[in-house]
Amino acid sequence: MNLRWNHLALAAIGATALLVSACGSNTEKAPAPTGASGSQAAAAVDPKAGWPKKFVVGYFGGDDAEAVLKKQGPFKKYLEEKLGMPVELFTGTSYGAVIEAMRADRVDAMLVGPFAYVLAVQEANAEAIGTLVSCPASAKDCKYDDKMLPYYQSVIFTKKGSGITKLEDFKGKGFNFVDPASASGHLAPKTLLIKRGFDPDKEFKTVFAGSHPTAVLSVWNGKAPGGATNEGNLLTLVAGKQIEACMWADGQISKPRTAEEIRKTYDACPDGKIAVLDVTDPIPNTAFGVRSKLPASFKKTVQDALLGMKDNPELVGQVRYWYADPHESLGLKTLDAFYNPLRDIAKLLKLDLKELAEKG
């Protein structure tokens, strides 16, 4: 498998940030102001013209909306200091509810799943200005690390010695996915299998294990030949001494791997350990999406605040995340283009994004 960023379609170039002028001349040929009157005119230009009076950020509340609000408290305070305005946190009962709130202009920004962001672009004109980078659950203390990337990968794995040595060996045998709506536990690995020439729904005996740990532990305990999960889940289970797994020689995850590297790692793995058979294309992390109609100067100020989080160790330690904008380093024209692989998955699998968002 070659490095696979070249399938990312280039999105249209975003509008250049402009300061909105609040003043203008009443006559077409009025002379340019000079002296004191010119200073007064310059002073009348409001760099915050059109800014909202408060900034409303939407989240999926999940099973405990109060816990979500409490966790985001330090981030809320940080934004208020950076923007110089009140920040209000909104929780929806589903990703779809948050998207609808943005479409109705009741929410200025949102943190929803990556696929839900793609839906928010088409339904609510959302615009990505940052991508979440979070510390793994296994990390005791969270600190900014420039080696951590704003995307992750799913792997297809087996227990070495189970008789599964290649993807073809899963034909007619059990295969663990995680959940129908899981990007790394179903949608991305299913797309990979289809691209490899397999129809897992027809050729494999697929089941949904319900959670990432269960999908792996079932294989570890010999109840299934293999399955799919994200690399971070494998590391967490290894750290918790629940499984043994053969990971990459360089110790990194979220890094595209060649077919040769995958095979070499598999062959070197001793029997009895979890071994990787294939790796999906990178899956973008959650986008911080804002209403595209907000003033460009305001969006730029919010983006600067997001990208500046990495320089605030106390905040990063509290919320356990920061934001990045990887589009230039990946050769993309916009951050939105970073999410094109998800659009490819949705098209290939004929996903109903609205249905997925309502399940979120």
C-alpha cells in the first residue's frame, strides 16, 4: 500500500479574509479626507463590524450533556478571553440536532463527528477552521506534541497463528466490525476491503461487536478470527495489559504504511499476538466548523485562538486537546479538502449522512 494522500480531492479556494468597513462616502467623487477629518474617518472603521454579540458553540450532548459542558468549561473561558465576548455552549441530542441549530443560525460553531461535518457543509454551510488533535486515553498527562497528527487510521487485524495470513483468508469466516456508524470500526475498513476487491457483507461472516475494545478482545480470546479497529484502541489495550500486539517499529501511529512495511511487521510478529494485516487511508479528526457567513475577520480571530491553544500548557492539560490546520502541509488548498476522503467513503458505501447524524 503506497502513501495514500493523493486521493484527497482539492476543494475550492476559501475567500481571502477581509476587514468589513462600516463607513463610506455619500458622493461618488468626494475628495480623499485629509488632516483631522481623515483621522476621524479612519477611527470610524470598526474592525469588529458584523461580529456576533456572543459566540455559540454546539456539541453533541451524548448520554450526559452536563458532563460535556463541564469538560468544555476551560475552553469556553479561553475563548471568551481571546474573543472579548461571551461564549455560550449548546448541546444537541444528536449530531443532526446541532447541524439543524447551525442551519437556523442558533449556533455559530460546532464540534461534531467528521462525517457529520461533511453533512453540515451541505446542510448548514459550515466551514472548517481547525481540526481536533487529542491525547490518547492511555496518556496520563496531556501535553502538546507536534508528532501527534490531526487524523487517525483503522487497521484490519488477526491473532497471529489463527490461520489468517491475508485478507482473502477471511472468506467464509467471522469478522468483527464495531458499530454501523463507526468511521474507524466499520466505514473506513469496509471501504478498504471493497477497494481490495472483497464484499465483506457477502463474503465474510461479519458481526458488530458494539465497541472497539470488544471487537479486539473477542479476537484475542479466540472467539473470532479477526476484525477492524483504530490503532489507538490497540495501544490502549496493550497499555492496559489486556492484549499483546505487534505495532510499528518506529513506535508511531496515524502514519500511512506501505504494503511492504505492513507485511514485514506481520511476518516478524510471533504467534499469539495481535497482528495487523492492512491499514486504511487516514481518517480526519473532528473539524471545528463555523457558519461561513460570519465576518471573515471574526473567523480569522477564532481560528487564531484555536491554533494558539498548543501554546497554553495549562489549557491543553485540562481539556486534553488542541487544534491544527494541516491543509498546507498536505498540499491541499483548503482545510475542507482534508475531509474529501469521507465524501469518497460516503459515495462508495452510499451512506445516508442524515441518518448517521441522527444516530450520533
